[in-house]
Amino acid sequence: MPFFTGRGSFWTNSTTELAAEAAAAGLNIRLRNLCNAYGYESVALIPLRTGEERLGLLQLNDPRKGLFSAGSIALWERLVEYLVAALTKSRAEESLMRSEEELRRHRDHLEELVRERTIELEERNRQLEEEISERIRAQEEKIRLEHQLIHTQKMDALGRFAGGIAHDLNNMLYPIILNLQMLAEEPSTDETRHRTLHLILGAAYRQRNLLRQILSFSRPDEQSLKPMGVSELVRETVAFIRSSLPSTIEIRLDIAAERDTIQGNATQIQQIVMNLCRNAADAIEPHTGVIEVSLANADLPRELATPQMQAGEYVLLTVKDTGTGMTPEVMSHIFDPFFTTKEVGMGSGMGLSVVHGIIKGHGGAVTVESRPGQGSVFSVYLPVTAEKPERLRLKPFSTPREGEKRRVLLVDDEGIILSSVSKVLKIMGYEVTAAPNGPEALALFSERPDAFDLVITDHTMPLMTGVELAARIAGIRPGIPVILCTGFSEAVDRERLRKTGISELLAKPADMQELQDAIERVLDRREAEDSACGEIRASAASDGPER
């Protein structure tokens, strides 16, 4: 039988009898059965307690029967009291040691915090004057940036305004170029007439290039370099600047460069000339003086060459003024971004830094000489190239081969453009159906989708834009080539063009050759695609029975 004591101990001298009694009573006492299974007959369980807390359990096992008695259990309970006292003491000592260790860590941490805070306060005190100065500089920078932002917004508005004007002028220039080319293509033995048409056409091309420069100003991007002559560009730019300066400022121009071809970008070279001349004009007070612009060739000896400037022949552009001049201190900063000696609102401080960046991008260099009261001289060195610049040529136009007369749907809301381009297309051998707006063109196409090989449409039109028209046409007949003509493509997303089925973007004002090249490109691509699709279908048909 099991026995229990008042201190909560349990003992038995025969686990076999206890297991039998439990089984008879329908009880499943796992621990006692487990002890019996291991061969233990005498088993005692004595709890280790201190107050209400239970620390553990002392279990005594023996394979012999009748080992325990009430006296022996009482003795073990007294021994357990000593064990509990020792455990309690040990736990208390461990707790005390942990508390002391925790206290030491907190003390060390506090000392570290005090040291860090002391260092921080010392650093803050040291930086106090610098912070005050920085706040003053920040306030000055804020004011400068506000003025810069206003200037940027003005320039952005000016760019958009210039872009809008350029778009309208492109539309006017488009039929002029085409009609001049058609006149030049007419057979004539009058050499004077031919030269006159060629001169007028050349002027129209220069006007087109000027408009493209205006558009580049309104939406600046990366510009490629190509062989170009500098002399004519400098002459045209100076003429343009002369009209914008007071009549009391004289501009003298001396073009003496015999070899003036460089690898350059016309828009950026023009920007160099304009910025330097504008800077010279601003330096002339009270707006009475002389600006001398000269262009010559200069050789850089090998002993004077630098990593930035290789030895060789250069085009030397010089802009000299009779203005107020500069001190050495000012000269050391003139190419720094946003540096300006002008009054607030009179300049952004970006003109000369932009000039410096453009010249560096062209593989050249710029130097400046100046003294207070004696004016300034800016010298720009641009390396000469042996490559030849592209020149205006009136090319003969090929007509479609026999049996390949193509049908074109032409759309433009400008009557003169519609008429001029129609004539050109007919001269090239195309059948033309003209529509003055998008809805009418869509109606014509919807009635006979297969009656056209190509669609050429203006972009900016009332009622329906060219992009919208191209999307509607692609929905009716996917894959038909569409050329989009635009005089100002800032709002045209090229990724969107592809999604709407537009095959080519043609910038106005295009000439006959550019128009013909664009048409041939899209038609050739279409023929290549049709041929590839035909080969795939033929291959699939021939492979079918073998499967």
C-alpha cells in the first residue's frame, strides 16, 4: 500500500502490489508503473519546498521490498530540509552576485553615457558658432535658390513659348521647302533660275536649322557631334545677336579661319557665341563700347600640350570687349556654376559655366584675360577635324518600280501643307487620297481599309490628333505603316508611338528626300515582315503532313 506524510512525501515498499491494486481499481498510475517496470519495489518521493515554492523532488528507488519505514522517511525529510536550506542559500548568493553584476553593468553604462554626453556637449559647444554661420549661409543659399527657381521657371516658360512659335513656323516652312524643291526639279536651261532657287532653298534650310535650334533650347537633351563648319554659324549668330543689343554697342566680326571644320554640335557652338557676346555686352557700361568677335586658325605646339588639349591645329574663337574688366579674384570663379557679379534678377550665374562645359565636351579649352577697366578677352580653342561637313545637295528622286504604285492616305489640317505634300507624293509616283482632318481620314479608311498601303498624318490637329488617328486605324487594320509628321515633338512619347502602331516619326519641315526616305523605310520594313510571315506559313504548311 502507498503511504503519504504530512509534509507531502509518498512512499511504498512494493510497487508490484501497488500496481496490482491500481489495476484492480482501474487506475493508470504511469510513474509508479514505470518504476515497477524498471524493477524497483521500494520507492519514495520527497518534495523539496521552501514555503509555498516547490524547488524539486527527491526520488529514492530500490529493487528490494520493505526498505522504507515511517522513521526512515521522516529522517529523509529532515535531510531534505537541510538540502533545501543549502539550495536556498546558494540561490540567494547567485541572485546577489547577479544583482551586483547588473549593478556594475548599469554603473559602467551610466559612466559611459556620462562620458559620451560630455563629449557630445563639448562637440556641440565647439560647433555652435559654425552652426550659426551655417544657418546664415543656408538662409543666403535659400534666397539664391529662390531667385534661381524663378529664373528657371522663366526660362522654362520661354522655352515652351519658343517651342510653340517654332512649331507654327515649321508648318509655314514645310510647304516652302517642298515647293522650292519641286521647282528646282523641273527641267530648265536657265542657270540663273537654278542658282536663285538653290540660294532660296539654302536660306530655307538655314531657317529650318535655326528653328531646330530653338526647339533644342525648349527641350534640351544630349546632342551628337558631327563634322561642321564654324565660320557661317558664327556669322549668322553674330547677326542674330546684333539685332538684340543696343545700337550704342558695336559688334565687329573678323572671319579669317581657312580650316574651320570641327566635330561639333551647331546648337551648342551657337550657345557659346551667344553667351560670350551677351556676357561681353553686360560688361560694357554704360552700354557704349565695342565687342570684337574673330575666328582664326591656331597651332598648339607639342610643348604647350596638356591632357585636356592635344597638340595640333585648332579653330580659335575670340570674343573681346571694352567693358569694365575683372579682378583676379573674380576671374578665378567665373566658370563656377551660379557665380555672378550681376545684381539679383539680372543673371543666373550659369552662362559661363555652361560655355565651359560645352567646350570641354568638344575636346577644347577656354582662356580669359582681363584687367579692371581694360575689358576682357575670352579665347575658345576647338580642335580642327579632317572630316568634311555635310553639304546641301539636291538629290534626284527615284520613283516606284513598274507595278508597285503605292496608295497613300495623307492627313493634315493645313491646306497648303496638304496640297504641297500631295504634289510631292504624286511626283514620286504615289496615288494620294487627301483628308483635312482625323475624323474624315478615319471615315475614308473605314470604308476601304485595304485601299491604302501607307498613312501619313500630321500630329497636332483639331478634333483628333495624329496619334489618336493612328490608334483607331491600327484597330481596323493592324500593321499598316503610319508616318507621324510633327513640328514640335515634345509631347510625343516614342514608346507610345510604337504601341499605337506608328512606324516612323518625321520632323517638320522635311524636304523631299527626307520624306521619300521615310516612306521607303516603312514600306521596306513592312515588305520584310510580310515576307517573313509568308515563309513561316509556307514552312508550317510543308511540315504539316509529315507530322
